[in-house]
Amino acid sequence: MCTLHQFNGVQQLQHKAPQVLEPLSPSSVHNQDTNFAAPSNTKQSLSVVLKPQDNPCLFIAASVGSRSLATHDEHLVSPPEPAPRYALEHIVVFDGLKLTATTTPLMRDYRSFLLSGARYRSQRLPSMVQPSDILSLQLTSGTTGEPKASMLTHFNLLNNARSVGIRMKLTPEDIICCPPPLFHCFKLVMGFFAALIHGAAIVFPSDHFNADLTLSAIAEERCTTLLGVPTMFVAELDAYQTKAYNLGSLHKGLAAGSPGPSPLMEKLKTHMNIQAVVIAYGMTETSPVTFSTSLQDSGENKSLTVGRVMSHVRAKVINAQGQIVHRDKRGELCVSGYVLHKGYWNNPAKTLEVMKADHEGTLWMHTRDECVIDKAGYCGENIFPAKIKDRLLAHPSVIEASVVGVQDAKYGEVVGYFLKTASGSRRPSTVEIQDWVKIDMGTSKTPQWVFWVGAGGVCRDFPKTGSGKHQKHILRKLAGNYCSA
């Protein structure tokens, strides 16, 4: 996949600039080439998705400093209007985009980049890499505010990929379909590195998530394993209803981001032949997976929990005073072990906010997620919202749901639902949804507000991160604006 010339091209840039970052496009073979090259030297790779409307690499360039950019977003070659490029020192253009006379001198095409690598030789390669060296800078906190760059090492990511592959029982006979975007830690660890370490094949169905192309790739390549977040699985099920695909080779999957609702798991089994799904939980700063279910788990352990702690990782649940609580008691989840990142790039203040040593000197990541760990070691993350979401998705007209807290002058906060109807289904009334939840969950979980997503709703689609997670802070803001209008 990665040529020696491509590897040396990165080395040649580093010879001139001691630290090289490579913000990458969402999905392309060049992305994987660069992932191979960057880990092979001691410098960092920064994966960023570049959007024509709000180029986030400008924020990162300003905060990180002089770096190298490898992307194929055409607006960087021919921007619609003059825009500062901050401290970018190198821009490598993929996919045959033509550089013009007005193109910045910082840019070069991919072919000339490879040729520069052909002329470069280094005698220091064997001694340049250490397990503790930073392998990747991953943007994080995109769902809650301004992104930070998490420093993740070879030791972090490769060991986590091995552990995830063991939980998934990956073998060289597996063919993984990986629709999540390539700039995200999900793809890098649970997809690409897990496949590499366990000898499995991996298929990237499209450059951006597309449910139809994903199903087509599974059928054509005879994939055995499907990765995604719950919203992706929902979209794939919806696409499957309109066109039948031969998914007979598929038999297992991995879902990240939240527990798998029982109705969704049953539909995956019935319609897509996915007999078992591993649920993975974690955060970018922890490489990312710290808890997961196994293929053998069933019932509530799979639908209401994120499984048990990964091998060689420690976990504790603490109260507001920092004291460890008993099993089955709610508190903040903290994790420790090889998974902890080195911190946030050039942001020691934010690092100290979440990484704290205990009285024994053990360093812990404070996740800020509330959970309960039961006597069997299963971790329930946001259990009550998960139960409500389960009930909502059991409604025949609802295909996607998100539960948020809505500010209320009297009660402080009340329950609000954002719902999307399945293709061809009628939209239920608010009273119908309230009654549907009340029958199973009681009055306390019944929503005061129901917001519909899609045509005629409060927004055209659920706002999502690049990896497919619902951006709940945006949903809460939408709800607040609507309720105060």
C-alpha cells in the first residue's frame, strides 16, 4: 500500500521541518498511505476532515503551528476567496487536481511529492521509532465545543487495536467493511489497525458514508464484519428496505458510541444477517476503547451496557468528592492504564482538567461520563436515556431517536425527544409518542417536548459529528430556541 518513495517523501519534509502534521481527507487510499508513512517515523499525523464551508484546519494550524497539509479538498487549490493559511508550510494535493499560476508556492502535487521521496535517503530509520512516540494527533471534543488535539502513541493505538480485535474474534478469514470516516479514531484503531494486526482484509466502501454503497460493498466483497455507529446501522437498514442485497456473508459487527438498542439489534439480525454485535465504549483520549461487550453477551448486557473493561485497563467510579463508590452506585467513570494519551497538544491546562493522579501516583482519565458498574463488571453508560431510546425505536414509525434535556423555568430541565420517521411511515402525534413511552416507562420519562427531524421538522437531519454521533449540544440549543420562541 505505502511505497518507499511515499515514506521517504514524508521523511524528506521532516528533514526540513522537525515536526510534520498531516490533516487528511475523509477517505481515500492516500489517507492510508500517509498513515503508514507517518507512523514509520517519530513525527505526528493529524487527521482532520476539511469542509468547504468552514475549513477547520485553519483553527488547528493556528493552534498547532507550522505544519504540513496533505488533502484533496479543491477549495485549498482554488479558494473561493482569499483566506489566510496561517502557518501551513507544505500542502500536498491528491487526486490529480491541477495547480494553477495563482496557486500558493507551498503546494505541490502528489507525483512531485513521490519523486522527492525517491531522491531522499536516511540512514537513521531503524533508530527513529519508539513505542512512546506520538503516532497520531486526533481532534476531540467536537460534540461539545472547540476541538483539541489528543496526542496518541504507537503503544496506545496498536495495543488497543489488538485488544479490540480479540473481543471481535478477528481472524485472517475476516473481511471488514469500514464505512466510518478515515480521519476518525474509530476507523484508525477498530478498523485499520485491528485488521492489520489480526491479518484481516478491510474494505472502505465510499469516501463519505453512504448506506447504499456500504451494502453494495458488503455484497460484492463478501464482507463478514460491519463497523459503524448506531446511526449508520439505522441508515443501512433503511436502505436495505428499498433494495435487496445479498448479505449472506455478514455475521458480526461492531458498534461504537452508545449501547445497541434491542429493537435495532433484532432488525440487524433479521434483515442483515448480523448475528452478534460488539458494543465498544471509550473516548479519543483513551485510544479509544476502554469497555466493550463480547460476541457472546446477550440480553440487557448488550442493549443497556457497554460491556466490561478491556484487558490491561483499570476503571473506577467516583462520587463528587473523588471517593470510589460501591458497585451498582452511580458516579463518574475514570480509567487508567496503557490507553491514556499523552495529553492535549500545546494545551496543558485542558490536560490537567481531565488527567489527575491519585494519592498512590496512578494517573487517571476523568471521562465526565456518569455510569454504574454492576457486580459482574458491566458498565451501564447513561442507562436511563438508553432505555427511553430503546422504547422509542420500538415504535414502528420511528427509525432514529435522540433524548436530550430541555431547559425549563419551573423544573430546571425536562425530557425532550428528537425523532425521525422511517421511509414511507406516517408521523405520529406528540400525544401518541407520549402515550407510547408512558405505557412502558412511566410518567417521569414521558417527554414534554417532541421535535421531529426531516421534512417539515425543526431541522433537515440530525446534526452529527464526522463519525456519526448525534451532536446533542446542538440538539439542546435547537430545543431551547424553539421552546423560548
